[in-house]
Amino acid sequence: MAKIIQTGLGMVILLMLLIQFNACKHDPFITEDDMMPIDTTDNPIDTTEMGMPCDPDKVYFALEIQPILTSNCAFSDCHDAASAQDGVVLTSYERVMQTADVRAFDLDGSDLYEVITDSDPDKRMPPPPRASLTSAQINLIATWILQGAENLECDPDAGVCDTDNVSYATIIVPILQNTCLGCHSGSTPSGGINLSTHAGVQTVALNGRLVGAVSHDSAYSSMPQGGQKLSDCKIDQIRAWVDAGAPNN
């Protein structure tokens, strides 16, 4: 009798264990229905290779000031490294700050600003017969000094480049003034190429020399000579204007 009872108790215990085992089975921790996208908009990851976009309210030395100095001042017999007239070299930010007596936030105390605005042709830079800087170029240099004469950096190709209906007056002329006219203007323009008029620019635009030079095509002399290559956006804008027939728009 005791054996029967013992066997019965064993069966009951076994049955209870089986019930408990089945009750402990779990569904998978994550199902396909549970795999919802994770919102990362509060902490987006930048996967692009673009740098910092340029702030239109700030002046960037390498992009805006150095091209003016290179085109109008930093050449042979003037303020390149070999000539260094009066000990002034205008070939880089470091040399400008070391030799041109630029004083941050102080126009009156900055020799660089004084010589580009001097009314005396014997003291003005660039010296005659070269043309003086335009008011826009002088204002740009003044703004750079008043902003602290810093060597700020940005990526001119970050963001959208507008190549639709490129204007000669508002896009092409400022590029040429700041990077080319120091050499390609006046009574004896370099290479006989005068870019101070639309007719002169249109000529080299339609024969391929303008785009070839600024894009550093091996078949042409790279321009700006001795200066930094134009940004991809500016080159694309020049190409778009040329492709449209180089209009005087």
C-alpha cells in the first residue's frame, strides 16, 4: 500500500514539474514587430565629408583677403617673399600679421589699411600705374580688421552652390576683381589679357582659356597665378556662365 502511495506521489510531483516547465517558456525578447526604427533626430550623425559652411557675415582671410593681396600686392618687385619691399611680405596670413603691422579691431593703427586708402599716389598701394583697390575690396579688408583680423576657416563648397542664371555683374566680376585684375588689367596686362571689361572676359571665356585656367587644366597656365585655386563652387559658376554664352548680364 505504501509503495502505491509513493508511486502516486511521484507521478503528482512529475506532473507538477512538467506544468511549471511549460509555464516558464518565454517568447523571444525581440520580434520583427518590435523592431521599430530608432529616432536619432535629436542627435544626428553627420556622414558627409563637408566642412563648416561659410558665414556670410564673417570675413575669411584665405578665401577673401589673401586673393586680393596676392593679385594686387604679393608679386615680384613688390611684396612677395623674394622682393619684400620695406620688409613687408603679403604671401600668407602669418607673414601679413608679422610684417604688415595689422592691428586687430584698429583701422587707424593698421599700416595695411592706411596704405590701401592713402590719397598720395607715392604712398598708395598698389602703386601706379596699377589701379587702386576697389571700394568693395577696401571695405572687405576693413571689415576683416574690425572683426579681429583672424584666420577663420570654412568650407566654401559646403551647402548649395547656385549655378542657375549666373550673373556677370554680381558673380563673375567680383571673382575676377579679387583674383585676376591685379595682373590682367591696366595698360600692360599680363599675357596681353585684359579682364577689366566684359569684352575681354568674354573672349577668353568663349575660347576655353578662362575655364581651363581656373580649373587648373594641364593645357593652360593655372590661375590665379601663385594663389589658391578657386573653390569648386566658383569654378562651377564660371563654367555655367560660359556655357550660357558668357552674357553681359
